[in-house]
Amino acid sequence: MTTHRFYEELPRREKFSDLAQPETYTPLPQDWLVGCCDIVDSTGLIATGQYKTVNMIGASVISALINAMQGRAFPYVFGGDGASFAIPSTEKDKCHEVLSHLRSWVSAEFDVDLRAALLPVEWIRAEGLEVRVARHAVSSGVDYAMFNGGGLAWAEQQMKADGFSVPPSVHITPPDLTGLSCRWSNIKARNGTIISLVMLPPQKGGDSAFSQVVSQVLALAAQLERSGHPVPRGGPPLRYPPPGLTLEAHVSRGTTLLALRKLRLMVTTAVTGLMMWSGRTFGSFDPVHYRTMLSANADFRKFDDGLKMTLDCDSGTRNELIDLLERAKTAGHIRYGLHEQDEAMVTCIVPSATRDDHVHFVDGAAGGYTSAAARIKAEDQPAEVRPE
């Protein structure tokens, strides 16, 4: 493979369970870089009911990079309150600029502190860790990157300790977030509860045992309707005005006054809503097909140096899952955090509503992955420093 086309030339794997096996992943080229972003005190924002804002800022990292890369494929993963990714060395300066501008813009627009880090993969390998990547095709139009090897998790830890930091830019320059939106309403659990699961390998060793537990978890989830997919086949509910209209106005306004951008969105979302509700085809836009593809393209499960899943789960399967996780944790095979809520939500990047390459990030609507990961962090702390 040529270095800059490394990711584009990876095979697209359709069967998610295949990605539980380490041999399906390929190491990043030596001259690539790894980046990550997350929100400082995202748990505090969740406590004040701002998780939709948290998700939107996390997705803005991916949206800004997609637009800066002008359609060139690169691996990324959405984490709820942030994102991680990898880029070829030829994109280093551009990526550094995007992250720098994002940090300043997020601070000015939302009064939120966004961290960002960028480092060569060779520095991760110097720590005895690896960054391996695979591509999971969820549909004919969309695939998502999967990661293993421990390198991304290490990079995120360094970022939180202010390592490899990308400083905010002096001047506030709004990023290009074309396509980023959050117009859909939350999706109520149909089977009982929405579970956000973050499952990680033990801090030392245990790869084979962890893979076995992953396979058991996936087999259990497979018993659920559509493997626990929380987004109905017909897409999420839609109401007017959209609950995320103000957020979308923030991310799409550029240098326009916020009130003016909200007014314009009130009009465009009303028109779009009427088209969606009618179910009729308008030119090349088929709303029924779009909603079907939205569900198909949603990333409700992923590998990100561990397993993350957002599942619509009945009480019986929930109890079996927790029992399985507890036994594996007691045996020292996994670390895990689980958070339950009544609803799921989606945050979308839609380059064009008439193509099938729109991507949709799924998370629990009341803390999701961030709250699940916080439980792991709390348990990993020494007992004497754990919060009361």
C-alpha cells in the first residue's frame, strides 16, 4: 500500500463479529500521526443536562476534519465527548490548524474547554503499544474505522495530562462544519432501556481472554432485535421545531448573527420536515430511503481500543449482560462501565441528503459513553483518592 492511501486500500469488513479478532487489524504506517480531542469536565456538562451539546462538540471534530480533508478517507472514531483519528503525515499541518481553530472556536461559541493532541504513531510504538485499524462496512455507502492495540487509549491519557497538546489559535476562526446537524428527536427505548457500554481490556495483558468476552457479549446482543440497534428502521422521530435547532445554529452560523441563523434554520427545517413527513420523493431526494439509510448507517457499536455499544435492551438480556460482565471483571479479563437511560440520540454529518454516504453517531441521551467511561475511571483510581 502507498502510505497516504493506506486507509482507502484497507478491506471493508461487513461482519462486525470478525472485528473482535486482532488479526483483522492492520498497523498504521510508520509516518502517520494520531490525534484526539475531548471536552474538559464533560461530566459536569452532563449533570446540567447539556449532553446533546457535548455530543455536538465531539462530532464537530470529525466534521471539521472531513471537510478539511476534502473527501479523502481517513480513520476516525466518535467517543461521545470527543473523537480520535489518524492521518497521513502529508495532512499534519492542515490537521494542526483545524484542531487549533476548533479549540478557540469551541471556547468562544460554547464556553467549553476542548482539549486536543497530535503525535506521531512512532512515539506510541516507543511505549510498546500499537495503533491498528480496520474498516467496518455498515452499508454500501458508509464504513467506520475500528481501532485496537492500546495506542489510542494511551494517546488520550497523555492528552488529559497536557501531553502533545495542540494550542488554541490566537484568533477565533469558525471551522467548516458543513453537514453537521442534530435535527432528530431522541429515540425512546422500545424494549426497556438504552444501555451505553464501554468495555476495555485489563490494564496489563489479557488480550485473548478479552477477545473471548467480546465474542460472548456480541453473541448475547445478537439475541436482541437487530442486535440491539437503538435506531428504528424508519429512522428517529422528527418534530418541529427540532430540539437541536439552536445547537445547529451555533455550529453552522460562521460569522452570521446567531438570531439570524436560527431564523433561517426555522424556515429550512420546516421545509425539510414537511418533505420527511410526506414520504413523497422530491426530485432526487427520497425521504423514505433517506430515513432507512440513516438507520443502516448509524454507528451503534464500535471497537475503540475496547468495545463500545449503545443497545436497546430488554430487562432479561440486560440482567444476563451485567452478570456476564461482572463475572469477566471479577476474573480480571475486562474493565467495564455501563450507563442506563431511557433514550438514545443521533448526531449527523450529511454531506448530501441525496447520497448514501451520510454518517450518524449514536449515543445514550443522558450521559451515554461519557458516563460509562467515568465509571471505569472511578474504579481505576486508588481507593484513597476516589471521590465520596
